[in-house]
Amino acid sequence: MFLNSILFIIIALLIVILVINHRTMQQKLDTETYSKDQLVNKISKITSENTKLKNQMLNIDANNDTHHHGLRKAKQDLIEILSQYKKNDIVQFYEVVATSGLAVRHPLFEYARTFDYIVITNKGLFNINVKNWKQKTFYHFNVDPNDTSTETELNTNQSINQTVGRYIASQYHTQFHSSRQTTYTFIERIKNNSVIFDFYNYDPYEQASQNAKILEDKINEHLNRHIKSIGLVYFTDGSVNIIDGPTVRNAYAETVSSKSSLKEIIGETLASANETLSEDEYQQLLNQI
């Protein structure tokens, strides 16, 4: 009877020990599993962040490459067009000058830097602002500060896109309570079931027109000759969808979105030139730029 009691106690102790040991091991296992899960989550988060940063870097490089590709394409197009016109004796001299090489203290720097290239010929100047936009672009939309209406009526002479562009530009304009008449260029982005309109801080056409006129005046002062200067906003990517604003244009800027249009505008300008520079005058003009 005594032995049975001792044996029972020993068995009971063994059972208690086994239960305690099992619980201890389970706690260790749970702790290790939790730590492993936390480590996996942390590694996954870091990997995701690294991937996102890498994609951002690739996108930035791609954007830069796209911009530089647009500049290279524009220069190649200009050289091919002008070489053909020179071959046909429509123009005698030409030079494609990249404004990135202009010194900050250059007297024309403030106006020329808004262009990517200045094409100097003996019959005129072509100031090229290169764009490589692919988005749907609402281009050069004017706003009347005296128009206080909040709705834009559909004009039969305007497309639906033009009506939308006028309305969006007017709504944007009223946010600043501006009293001056101005123009806006903005693009449409469709993302995550939303439509976003990104406004540029300047209007390419308006800028090209103003600075082309100033460059013409400044150069004519030095040469004492009237040499025509025209600003060209050149969209090198033919896939861009430009919604052209119904704004009255002036004679100092044009917009082209294809190589053929660029060739046509340059040809018309050269053909209508009233002044032709001599080789010495051309070199003098080239030296000024």
C-alpha cells in the first residue's frame, strides 16, 4: 500500500513535469514563431520599400531619357529640314544653337533660355521650345477676368474638349482672384478612378511669343536690320493629344506637333522673309548668340 502511494506520487509528479515542460516548450515555440513572423514582415516591408525606390529611380531616369530623346530628335529634325532647304537654295546659312551653352551673363540669356534651341539663318531666327508630352494636353486656354459666371455655355464653334478646357481654366483662375487676362496650359491625368488636371506654371505658347518678340527687337537694335524671329513650340511626340484653346494668336509664335508641320512653318517663314542677311551680317548675328 505504501509503495503504491509512492508510485502514484511519482507518476503524478512526472505528469506535472511533462505538462509544465510542454507549456514551456509551447511558449518558446510561440515566441520563435512570433519573432519569425515579425522578421518576415520587416524584410517584406524593406523589400517593398526598396522596390518602390528603385522604380522611382527608374521612372526618373526614364523621364530624363525621354526629355533628352525629345531634344535629340528635335535637333535631328531641324538639321534635316534646314539641310534640304539649303540644298534647294531657299536658305544659304544656318546654325542650330543649344541655349544650354549660353552664359548666364549673356545679354539675351533671360529671353533665350526659355527655348531649347535657337536656329540662326540668313533669313530669320527660329526659337524652338521642345516638348515631349504624351498626355492629353489642354493648350493655351485664355481666361476673361471680367467674366464672373461660374458656368461655361457650349459654343457650337467649340468642341466639347474646348468647352471643358475653358471651364477648368476659369475655375482654376478664380482661385487666385486675378484681375489680369491670362492663359493656361494643363494636362489631364486619369488615375485610380479619378481625373486630375495638372497646371503648368507658364503657358508655352505665350512665353514663346513674348520672348521671340523681345529677341527680335534686341537683335534688330544691334544689327540695324529687321530680321524676323519666330517662337516654335515643337511637340516631338506625334501621339500627344493637344486640345487647342480658342485663343487669338499673334505673329510671333506657332505650335507644331509633327516633323512635316515643322518643315512647313520653317519653309513659309523663309519664303516670306523680306530681309536677307549677307554672310558677314549672318556671322555677326551668330557671334551675338
